[in-house]
Amino acid sequence: MRTRVKICGFTRVEEAVHAAQLGVDAIGLVFYPPSPRCVDIATARAIVNALPAFTSVVALFVNEQEKKIRDVLTQVPIDCIQFHGDEAPTECRQFGYRYIKAIAMRDHTDLTALAVDYADADGLLVDTYHPDVKGGTGHTFNWAKVPAKVSLPIILAGGLTPDNVAEAIRCVRPYAVDVSSGVEKTKGLKDITKMTAFLTAANLIY
């Protein structure tokens, strides 16, 4: 099975469109104000409206207020929500959208149990734990912590780059991989050469 690829944290229309033309499966838009990759509703709409068919759009929130999430959902056509904070299953379900739950991998993290808690999620996105940063750290975690069998699709994130994504896929065999800082020039600005190299490495494994 081909490993899907999501590139997260777009802030410019032309970079998102180029990623879609390269064949990325999904793009991520960040609605988390502390992040340097955060976009406003107008920018998000412009990006989504410029995308070609068959490119999924994921909206990322971190412990956001319900009203602010609903404001985005009513104004930006998205396909899936990514909850990247401490949201409980009931909070994730209340919007009636397909969703992904991000999990920060720590020594005690039990993905098997979390897959039961978030049983109606489209997948668990496993990311590197950082006490102060919610994703986009540029650091990997010990991939051996991911069990071989989990009842939900696993989306592997955390420090992935064109140089290590092939090995990451061999080790974890995830449903998808998610990259942000690993294909950037600077935070929030994507590098076309790196995106091309990442997609090539991710899709030429088998």
C-alpha cells in the first residue's frame, strides 16, 4: 500500500498549489495563533480555492474555543479537522466532521488505548513531544514506540525530512506521513525542492 503524504503549515497560495501539483494527498492549514504558520480565514480561503481537485484540506486547531472553530468551518471549505492539543474525544466529535487526533509521544503513551478512546477518528497522528511547542519541532522520536498493530490508521509526524522519511516508513509502516518544518526554507515558507525530494522518497519505498 502506498504511504499517503500530508504537508502541513502552508501560508502561501502558490506553495500549496505546487505541492498539489507534485501529488501531495493533503495539505494542512494551521489555525493556532502562536504558530508562525498560522493563517487567517482570508488566506485559508484563497489557498483552498486555488487547489485542484482531489487534494484534501486539513484544518489544525490546538485547544481552540468551539466558536472559533465553527467560524473557520463556516467560512473555509475543509475536509478534515486535526486536533493537536489536549482535546477529549467528545470535543473532537461535536463538530460532525471527520477528524484526526494528534498524540505527543511520551514514554507512557499507549496508542492502543488511545485508538479505542478516539475510535471514530480517521487516524492518530503521532508526533514528537515538546513541553512548549505543539508540533513543527523538527525533531524525531523513537519510532519503535509505535506498535505494529493499532486499530486506527497511523500518521507519522515529527522531524521527518527528505533524508529520513524512507527509513521512517520502513520502520513504522504508517498509513501516512506528515511533514512541516522538514520541507521549509524558513518557518511557514515551503521549499519546492525539498517538497519534491520528500514526495519522491516517500512514494518510492516499495
